Amino acid sequence: MTLQRNTDEWWAALDSYVQSRQDTPFAWGVQDCCTFAADWVTLATGTDPMQDLRGLDSALAAHRKLDDLGGMLAAVDSRMGDHIAGPMAQAGDVVMVTLESGVKAMALCLGAWLCIPAENGLVMLPITNAEAAWRV
């Protein structure tokens, strides 16, 4: 099933998705940055961009796989098409950010804010942190 972007149903699905994950703590392979973003893409489009990558349940496994795929940007481009500039992201888009640790991570754009899984649930970052974006 594909949701028609910017319809009442689409906005309700985005809101419901974020609310359902709001208090879910970070967990590799379940609620990490990539599965969080990919689960939204799957819900919105009916296509799972991580279909063959599910089950990466540790930082080491995830980072090794991303290295094999040429890094985060190349991996997402190959699955979702060419990225656009991060500041061009719109609500519902998947974005890439660099965390304070220097690690690249995926987040979900909610408009002026990005949400990303963290230790105690989702946290918000300003959209100015978006480096690349993929339209969903």
C-alpha cells in the first residue's frame, strides 16, 4: 500500500508512526536510526528499503555492512535514489545527520525538526542538522 503524500491519511500515518515510537528506546535492529527510518518508508510506500539488511543487531554488524555498501550516503542512495540537499527536506522525508560522535545517522523529518531514536526514545534535532534527504 502506498500513502498519497500530504493527504489527511498520510499526515495521520506520520503522526501515528512517530507517536508509536516516541518512548521506544534505541535498540540495534529494532529501533536504531536505519530501522526507524526504513519502517516509516515501508509504511508510507509499501517498499522496505532495508529488506535484505534486517537483523543487524549490533553496532559492529551495522557499521561493517555500511562500510561494505560504501558508507551511509551511498547505501541510502542505492536504495532510495539520489539524495537532495538536507535543508530541502520536508515532513515525512528521511534525512542523514552527523551525530556529535561523528557517526552518520538517519532521522525522520517532521518539518522544522528531525526525530531520531536515542537511549530513552525519540529525540528532536533542528532541521539545520540535515545533510542529505530522500523524499518519501
